[in-house]
Amino acid sequence: MAKIKSAVPIMIQGTHSDAGKSILVTALCRIFAQDGYHTAPFKSQNMALNSYITLDGKEIGRSQGIQAEAAGVIATTDMNPILIKPTRDHESQVVVHGKPLKNMEAKSYRSDYYETAKAIINTSYQNLSSSFERIVIEGAGSPAEVNLNDRELVNMSIAKMADAPVVLVGDIDKGGVFASLVGTLQLLSQEERDRIIGVIINKFRGDLSLLEPGLAWFEEYTGKPVLGVIPFINDLVIEAEDSLSLSNYNTHKDQAKELDIAVIHYPRISNFTDIDPLDYESDCHVRLVENVSHLEKPDVILLPGSKNTIEDLMFLKEKGLDQAILKAHRNGAVIFGICGGYQMLGEMIEDPYHVESNTKRIKGLGLLPIHTTLTKEKTTIRSRGTVEVSGEKLDVTGYEIHMGKTTCLTGLSPLIQLTNGVDGSKNQEETCIGTYFHGIFHNDEFRWSFLNNLLIRKGLKPVTLRESYEERQANEYNRLAEHVRAAIDVNQLNQKIEQFALRKRETR
């Protein structure tokens, strides 16, 4: 890969997945932007089922979209040129510059597509490097995955391509942080270790003085400085990308909350950030349900997006969740489906081109008289329209990511009136609702109206004052930046970045 000489890069790598790389990159994007640097995020290859739609209707990893927002710049596909979306075991959809290329198995991707992917990544980085002053690069997993390092495209190969210094992040909340950091360093080559300008310990809880002897030992043993210890931050309203974040949700009902929202957690759940705004409402308890025994008696059953709608619908039927959902609906639960979840609510889903599965057709839950046919072409678009719920008309925005077209079999009421058509469906009682709009609950007025109508149905008083999710999320970028500034010496970090760049220039 050709080396880039323009922008000053910094790369964040972790000892393992969910060490906090994405959040730290988000924080640094905000910090550098606040300090006057024209900053962009970059992740060469992202494996995720949570997507972000750019202004021109392209699909990238959601974290890179969020990081661009934190940096105050418009997200582009150069920030995440390759997105890999798992569809089934050993197979994924490969999205290149925001558009699906094809489904590939991991082995064929590594053997047949590696050189092409490397060239695409290099070109995207060069584009960013010529347009920005600072680039914050995010790695994936761990750089010490020795079984993959000969043809990896996400960690040290990218640091070498960008000639970037690396900060290694360890998660102390999971335990064994010193072993993880030391072990990772020892599994790297000398050239790779030389790129690491320091480490950051993340998600710390407790008395820092008790950790200090370990920090001193680590610096003496490895020769690498500890650039900071970041305390665990509670209730951060910044959307996660990694499915490991779903472990934060409970399965059983919280009796102290007025509204119980059960989210069906199927194996290929995607764009699960759709549920985040609900979770931050004080009267809502959002929980994940994988088994009939966990369903209990919710007020709402939410069927989220799916990367493989047919196989996830099979999962519902195998678990008996399909019948449990129908029973709960008869007993008064409101059913809400988004994207793949919307498709499941219908009479039938057909896959004539085997887009998702070898199964050509499967019966849906039959809650809405709609019929879905999966298509070869993928719809990725930002959308806006007007929704009417309980006689109230509200403007909504969202984004669509789906490979399928849904038609109504009867005169069913649409959910959203678009400028050039309609989206979604609802029954007359508005107890079964479906839409292709991801981000529907990010619309404050719609979410507030929906939740207050649920309270009224239960004989409770509606909440007159709720917090804007959009405003809270915007404020959270600043809170995150302030939190990280207090934990690391940004001036020291900048000095080490500049020293690394100077040392590299002198050795050329």
C-alpha cells in the first residue's frame, strides 16, 4: 500500500472487541474538532449490522456516521469504504462504497478479494488525507489475532498504510487488563510495537490510587506510557454499533416502569439502535426477548430490523415466539415492526432469487394484510414524510435499508405519507404498526405521542414533559469529550503524534 503524507493520523486499536475503540474514536473526533483540527474518522473495513445512511443514500457503518457527526463533518463512504454485514454462518454481504457488491464466504473474501479491497481502502484513505488535517482511524477486534494477520485489512496493515501511530486500548471492566495489554504487545512484531505510542485503560470503576502501582509496573515492564485511565461513563446517549452492547439490556420486566417494551432478539438483528430512544425514556423499560418464557405481558412487542428476515422468522417459529406474539396481541399488546420486523408481520415473504435463503417463501405472522417479495436491488435512502397516529399528524424522518418490496393486499391504511408515495401499514385500531423507516423513534414528537397513547390505553396520565433525544445526543458528544479530556493528557497525546510523524519523516 502506498504511504500517505498529508493528514496527520492517529489509530485506535484494542485488545479485543468492545474494548471501547468506537467510543474513544468518537471522543477524539470531537476533541480534535473542538481544538480546531478539520477531522475525519476512518475505518477501512467494518463488520456490523448497524448501518448509517449518508446524505447521498449510501450505506456505511453506523459508528463512522456517528463519529463524523461528532467531528462536525458530513459522513462519506470514504470513511468506511467496505462494510461487511453477516447474513448467515460463514457468509456475509459485502458493501463497497455504500452499495452491495455480493454475498461472500470469509475464505473466498480473504483469498479472492483481498487485493481489490486493499486498493479500495488505500484510495479512500488518500481521499480523506487530502481533505482533512487529522484522521482518527479505528481498528477492529485485536491486532494480535495471529491466525488472521497475514491478510488483515483493519489493524496494523492500515497503520502501516497510513504511517499512523497507534494507541492501544484495554477494557479493565472485563478483568485482566494488564495481561491483555502485555499479551497483545508481545504478540506484535517489533515494527508494530514501535508504532504504539501508549496505551489507554478504559471503563475504570473505583479508586484510581489502587490502580497506580499496576500502571507503574506496566510502564516499567513494557516501556510504553499509560496515556490515561478513563472512568466508566454512565448513561451515555451515543449509539453503539457492536452487538455486544445488547448485553446491557435485561430480559425480564422492570415493575417500577409504567411501560414494558419487549424487543424480539433474533440471531440476525440489525440496526438495533432503533430502540435506543425508547430506552432513555424514564417511563419505559426496554428488554430483549429470545424465549417465550421471557415474553411475559408487555405493553409493546417490537420486531426490529433483520439482516436475514426469512431465517429470523424461522427462528421465531422454532422457538414458539410467533404464537406467543399473536397471543400477546390478542391480550392487548401493541405490535410494532421495523424493516425486516415489518415484513414478518405480513401474510407471506417470498425470496424467488434466493437473496437471503434457500427457502422460496414463508408465511408471516398474518397480523397485517401485506405481501413482501425480496429483490436483488437494495434500497438505501434517507426518507421523510408525515405520519398520522390517533388523529395527530406529525412530520418524521428516517432511513431505509432493505432488499424487498411490500404491497398491501387490501385497503390497509398506510403509516407514513411520503411526497411521492407511502410507507408502512397499520390496522384500524393502531395496535399493529409496521414501517421501513429506521430511526422512526428518533423523531421526538412521534415517540412522545406513541408512548403517551400507550399510557392512556393503560388508564395512566400522559407525560407532558419529555426530553428531546436529538438534543440530548448532541450534548452527549460534548459530555464524552469532556469526560475523556479529564482522563487523558490531550497535549501529551498531540506531542506524541507529532513526534511520531517527525521521526518517520527523518527516517525516510
